[in-house]
Amino acid sequence: MSDDRWNGDEYLNRPGHLESAETNARNIQTAVAASGVPASTFRDLNLLEVGAGVGTVTRHLGSFGSVHALEPSGNMLRVLSRLVKDLPNVTYAEHALSPASADMFARGEEMPSPTLEDPERKLAPPRARFDLAVSTLVAHHVDDLEAYFRGVHGVLVPGGMFYVLEFAHSPEGEDLSKRFHCEMDSSLVPVNDDSYHIKGNEFRETWSVEHTKDIFRKYGFTDIGSVETEPVPAFGRIDGRTAVPTKVVWGRKAE
């Protein structure tokens, strides 16, 4: 994400946001199981959440052994720190993944991890590598897709899995996310070039499942799969609109 234009408290209070977060946590668990990971093993897995926002999805990922939530926006992270403070299996840091992240995590470099009591707190990552990484409605806001995908790849264990939950097209093929984003805020500009580094008022148009799989392949992931997931009500709570469908695409880091 290119700048800290986010307002965490405003984002938390968007219509339908809390319901969307609960739905998307369920969507992530559905996708992990669909990729062949037995639900009975979730407790043994260390999960990295990439672009955790204000932590509303994070709160519902307690079925995994541990969750380390990364969020590049300090404004969003301050809200997250409040929401997850009583969850013993959750840690978090202000960090945007990049190809340099693997070395930073390996050497235990401290990163901002503020609390209400200690806004200047910094902590080392809880581990160098993770079993799973998840990204929930984040990729369409990422400024540099190459840095994002290579960063995730670098902090997974060999054989680790990356799950990207994003908007899907309507059954008629319409990009509802694009339409509703622009109707809500006429200053927003959709972008359809994967190599383009988006800026503050821009967002990426919805990818097809096959295009998303091609992006995974481009950045070295294998065993790629996908599943249709539940629609989210965030847009559906505005003027009675239909909720936007979602999908999860995943890939494995080679062993």
C-alpha cells in the first residue's frame, strides 16, 4: 500500500464490515480445508495474515495454532491492537512484505508492535517462517504486486501455502467491486495493469480465477487451486445492493 491514507476507526464502522470479516474468516478456513489441509491439523499450524487491516478477520482465526498479523498502515494497526489484545495466540507488527522480508524475519529484526499502553513497542517476529499465509481483500489495494508475492513466498516454510481471498465477478461477468467502489467514492480510479504501482486513490480491477492463478505461477507457486466462497455483505448494505461474490486462490511454495 502506497501511503497511510487509511482511517482505522472509520474503516471499522463501515456498514457490513463486521459481518464481512466474520464471513471472510470462514471463507479462509473453507479454502484451507479445500486445498487438502485437514481441519484437525489447524491447531498445529502457524499462520501469517498479510494486510490484516483493523483486525476484524484476525479475531476469527483462532482455530489456527498461532496468528501473526502484518499491517503496513499504522492507523489501521492502532485499531487492530485494541481488538486483539486479549487473544494469546495473536501477535502483530507494522510491516509491508517485500523480498527483503525473509532476511528481516530470519534475523529477528524488531518491528513496530504498538499497544495502548506502549505505543512505541517493538517486537521481533515470533518465527522466521510460517506454514500458511492468508490475504483477505487486500491484493486489489497492494501498490507493488511483485514485492507482495515475493515477500510472502520468502517467509513461508518449504511446502507452505498462500491463500488470496479476493472479489469475484458476478455470474453475468460484471465487476461489481469496481462498480460499487466507484459509486461510493467518485475519486477512486480502477487499474487493470498488474505491473503498475497503484497510488493512493487507485485500486485494482477484479481478477478472474485463471488470471489470479497465472499471477501465482509467475511468482513461483505450484499446486495452484481455487474455490468459490461466500459473498460479502459490505457493499450489499448500501442501498440494498446484492453482496459481492468472492473467491480464494492458493498456491504452494516448492519444497
